[in-house]
Amino acid sequence: MGFLKKLYKDEAGQGLVEYGLILALIAVAVIATLQLLGGKVNDIFTEVKDSM
């Protein structure tokens, strides 16, 4: 039982998990932004291509 209490209180490795969660949140935000702006960016590139 003492081993389980010690394991529960051990905080080593939590920093890595927190960084992983932050990275996942940033990835979701970037994907959502690209989904929202993807059409507009495509239109801009098409306009530039057509003007050349």
C-alpha cells in the first residue's frame, strides 16, 4: 500500500505530459485556422497565378 501512495505522490514526468497537451492544443488551433482560411489563401494564390 505504501508503494501505491508513493507512486501517486510522485510528480516526475508530469512536465512532459503537460508539454504534450500544450503541443496538441496548438496543433488543433493551427488545423482549425487552416480550415477556416484555406479557401481564402487558395483564392489569393489562384489570383496571383492567373495574373502572371
